[in-house]
Amino acid sequence: MRGVKNKDCSYILIKNTLDLLCAILLFPTLVLTLIIVGPAIYLTSGGPIIYRSLRRGMNGQTFVIYKFRTMINNAPDIRKPDYSTVNGVEDPRVTKIGGILRKTSIDELPQLINVLKGNMSIIGPRPDMSTRSYKDLGDLEKKRLVVKPGITGFTQAYYRNSIPASEKYIKDCYYVDNMSVYLDFKILVRTLLAVVSAKNIVS
């Protein structure tokens, strides 16, 4: 995991191994979900089932991220002043099926493919969606990119979409400074609780 300084190499090895094992074990769940959700997406809104988009990951490298499509086909990209995307529950671009997938976080399941490909982790800061070049990012934005992005992370587990991007960067950097197996486990448990309770899903 190049770019992570002063981290225990055994933790990095454990994290990468657990990422691979979790992705393999959960892959049948992704396939089953695709069989059920795929036709529902296609029949209700047409277009592709899987949404592909460029993201910036570890060390600023770009990669293609995979998600179940939750918006109308070819939806316009609408940004907030802080360059983050508009993604609230009242977003008119979100389909009825998409709203359910977002509330349950099922739309994120295809990112298991990204974990298997090695450009994402199960736990980590969410992939960067900024349209700015890497050199124009602030120090906090760059710091959160020294580790692999995750399917879920500290801000998703504790805040989901209820805080602005500037606060998310601070929380993400806290994770970078305190990465551990214990913290990853806490984040995973809190993520499951957040999904079940459906709290903090706002724009």
C-alpha cells in the first residue's frame, strides 16, 4: 500500500488479505443481487444496469468505479460549490428503484469488483469525485488519497451524507492517521447499523 507512512506492515498485509477474502465471500451476493435488481433497473428506466464512472483513488490515480445505476440514464452531473455531487433523497434524477438501492446501500455492491481488482478496499475514504486536477487539491484532500479508497469509511459509518465535504475530509484524515484492524471493525459495524437505521441520508 504505497503512500502510507509509518504504518505497521503486518496491518497492511492483514487489511489487503481481509479485503480479498471479503470480496470473494460476498461475490455470490453480488451475483444474486444482480439477477434480482438488474431487470428491475432496466425495465423501469432503460439504459445500463451498471453505472461506470472515473474516480481518483490512492496516490491520485484514476480508475473506473462500478455501482448499480440509481439515476435516470444519462443524468446530468450537478455539483455543489465544494465540487461534491448533489445526491439527496429528493434528487429528481434518482429513480424509484434507485432510491431504494441508495437507502439500503445496495448500489455500492458492484464495488466488490473494484476490491478484487485492487483499486479499492472494503474500508477507507470514499473515492474522490472532484473534477479538479490532483495538483489543485488541498492538503486534506491529498492526504486522504494516500490510502486505498473504500466501499465504506469513517464518514459513511458515522455521518453518511449529513456533513459537508470539508468535514468529511477532516474525518477521512483522522482515519488515515489512526488506521487499525480495530478501527476498521468499528467502521464496518457502524456501517451496518447506519444502513439498517437509514439515518443521515440527506443532500
